[in-house]
Amino acid sequence: MAHATGRHRWWRSLVGTVMLIGGWLLLFIVADAFAYGFGQAKGYPENRDGSIDFGPVVGVAQDLAYLAVAIPVVLLTVRWAGRRPAGTVSSVEGRLRKRWLALCVLVAVPVVALAMAGMLFLPGAGASGAGDDVWIGLHRYLPILGMLVVLVPLQAAAEEYVFRGWLLQVVGAFFRSPWIAVLPQAVLFAAAHGWGTTAGFIDLAVYGGVAGWLTVRTGGLEAAIALHALNNLTSFAVGAAVVGGLDSDETAADLPWQLAALDTTMTVVYAAAVLWLARRRRHNGAFSSPSTRPADKSPHPYEIACAPQTAEGQQHAGSAGEPAAPVVAEAHPQTAWSATKGTRP
């Protein structure tokens, strides 16, 4: 997608990565400082690390929001450092394809539901503590669920925009093989969750690799966002339903091998279903079939040069009847980003 604009330079990737990290850290520091000042003013206690203890529910909301702010940072980085439309990090069509995203969510629902049901049959599942199965009550659960429905999809999408969006395209701009672009971001995605168990790390790396491959094969982030958001939302919603369910600091990196194997199976099954659906819709010529090539939103430069003459151009023909020079129109700079062979406007 960077090459499609004709403005790609090798240094833009490095500058953009520094801008992305620095911009997110700046927003994180500002937001955390505001939260600390607010907590001090309201008299909230402090944790051992010096942060304010707002309670498990607000604490989870904070963590989700801190990750979600990466979305605008990625979009601004693509626009300012990459010198291309921000939507080109979402898909080859320069936007997030909402209909294809909805179809991927429909595919993810039964897959995630079967995986959650399969957890009940695993040895030791649900027996981690005496208070884990105590229902918190509907009046407390509904506000928490509302917060999760709003913030978890944003948090999951932010991680996809960083790893399967920016990092995938940055590495892919230097190599022809998609695997060279897919593998580094998968390892970095697993490492970003910390080191818990070997099985958990492998499960996250496999997910990152499969999500990256889906991004390449479907031409956008929609498939990865759908599974990531629904899987995280289900996990948070189940944990929030019981007393102390949001107190744990464990992540997917801490999964035991049984749960990691189940999660990996879910990822592979989902990927197979999405790829089958994409091929079927593309074969049938469906309107919402996902494209894997940049959309050609501007006329080819040769088509512009060979445009028909205007009446004004014909009036300027020589008296001897020589043909008038063709009138060359300029492509609009905002619509010529995907001109063939990276031609600049």
C-alpha cells in the first residue's frame, strides 16, 4: 500500500515507527497524569507501584482506553510520515470495509462460542478459586458489560492496526514475500503480551501469524479485527460475571497448554472459514467480495493523455487542418493515490 502511492521512501518507515511509538507514549503519559491527578484530588488510594487504585472495573477501563488511543496515532502516522491516505492502512480499498467486517463477525460468533463451550470440558477449567463462580448480580454486571462492549473492540482494533496494519506494511514495503512481513509482527505481538507460559507464547505467535496471513489474503484488517474483538469481548464478559473476575493480571500469555491448544484450534478453524467465504464470494462476483488489490480510483495516466479533444482545442487547430494537440487533464491529488504502477499525481 505504501508503494501504491508512488511516494514510498525507505526512511518513511523508520520515521513513522518512531512517530508511532513516541505519539502513543505521549498520549499515555498525558492520560495517566490526568488520571493520577484526578485520583489524588478525590482521595483514591495508591497501589504499590504508585498508580491510583480506582478499583478493578475502572482499572480495566483505563487499560483498554490506553491501548485504544493507538488507533488515531496509527492513522496520523500513515498520513503524516507515510504521505498517503490514512485509510490505506485499513484495506486495499482505502477504508475499513464494513460489510466484510460484519460477515467476518458472523463467522467468528459460532467459532468463539464453540471454543468457550469446549473450555467447560477441559480438565480443571473453572476450578481456579472458591469465589470464581459467585454471580455478581445483574445490576452490577450490566454497566460493566456496557463498558466492555464499547472499549474492548477498540482495544482489539488498536492492536490490529499496530501489528497487522502498520508493522505488516512497513516490513512488507521492503520484501516481495508476504511471509517475511507476516512472521516478525507475529513474534512481536506475542512478546508484547509478556512471557507467561511457553504454550501461551506459541498460541499468541500462531494467532499473530494467522491474522497477518488473513490480512494479506483478504486485503484488509477486517478478518483479524472481528476475531480479536469477539474473542477478547467474550473472555472479558465471562470474567466480569463472577466475583473477582477482573482482579487478575493474567493475559493470554499465561494460558496452560490445554487452553492454548483450544485457542489455536479456534484460530485455525476461523481462518479456514473466512478464506473459504472470501473465495466463494469472489468466485460468485458478490458485491461485498473482499478485494486483495488496491482499488484503482483514478484514470490511468495514458488514458488521461489520450483524452478526447475538447471543442476549444479543435478551434486552435492550424489553418492547414493539422490535428489539434490533445488536452491533458490533471488527476485530482486526493483520488490519484492508487494510480497504476505508483504514478504520482
